[in-house]
Amino acid sequence: MSRQRQAQHRLGPQRNPAIDEAVLQATRELLVENGYAGTSIDKIATRAGVGRPAIYRRWPSKAHIVHDAVYPVMESENVSDQEISEELGRLAYGAVALFGGPAAREAVPGLMSEGRRDPELRKALITDQLEVIREELGNRLSRAVDAGELRDGIDPDVLLDLIAGTAIFAQSVRDVEDQGRLASSLVDILLNGVLPR
């Protein structure tokens, strides 16, 4: 599941990218050690060996730092030559991997909670990025319907909810560790459904 972000959105001409990476690495470590609630900007600054002003020049809040720490910058991929079954499999395995890292498991519930309380944060970190993914997925589903690979009427939002929601709930709530089994089971249900054939 790909999304486009500006890789250098925080860096001005005089900024040191090593500081960014130190902050993001410190954030990942603290999330694993202390969880989302136990990770603070003060602790991040101390662990990264930088001052709070250096952090606030780059990120407006803890949620923004955590978001950038657990979600890598990904470029859009050309997947138009893949069969829809392969594409859905790639999306499922990608979502399980994205949301299954130790830092992401701790970060996602906290980010979701903050996004529910702060509409501007929700728009910046969730809604705007999901819109890009949803549009890309909707276009891919339309091409698959036109090619006779997929039945008509599948809602891309619900399909995205099914893929991402399964990955998040299984790993951040149920604490599933076997990612391969989770992803293959998700793909099986996506492609084959639950009713007997």
C-alpha cells in the first residue's frame, strides 16, 4: 500500500539530516520501551542527544514525530501490470509488515486516539494520506473490473479498512506474532471469502 510524502518536508538548507534520524531512532526505541504514553518529547530529545528547539523546528508535536518514526517514506509503485490477486496479496502483506513492527504496534493506538481528539492532526496524519491510497486503490479496482478480474461494486474504502484494520487489530490489540500466517490468512479470505465453494 503506497503513499507519497515529501521526504524533505522538515529540512531547510541549514538543517542536519543526521539530527532527524537520531530523533526518529530515539522515538522508535522509546516506543518499544515505554509505549506511546510513556514517550515524550523530553525523553526523545535526551535519547537523541539534541535540544527541544531542534525537535520543534522539525515537528510540531509528539504525534508528528511518532508518525514519521514508524511510517517510512514510500514512493508510488507502478502495479498496473500485476493481476488483481497479486496486487491484493501485496497490499495485505505490506499492511501486516507496516503495522507489525515493534514501534508501530505501540504507536498506532496512540496516534489513533490523538487523531480522534484533534481534527487538524487527523487530517494531516491520517485523512490526507488515506485519500491518496484510497484513490489509487479505487483506480486499480476499476481497471480490474474492466478487465474482468474482479466483480463490480467493491467499495475501495471498505477494502482498505479490511486490509489495514485486520493488520492493526491483530497486531496492536490481539498481539499476533506470526506475520506470515496472518498475512496469508488475510489474503485467503480476501480472495476466496468465507462461504463454501
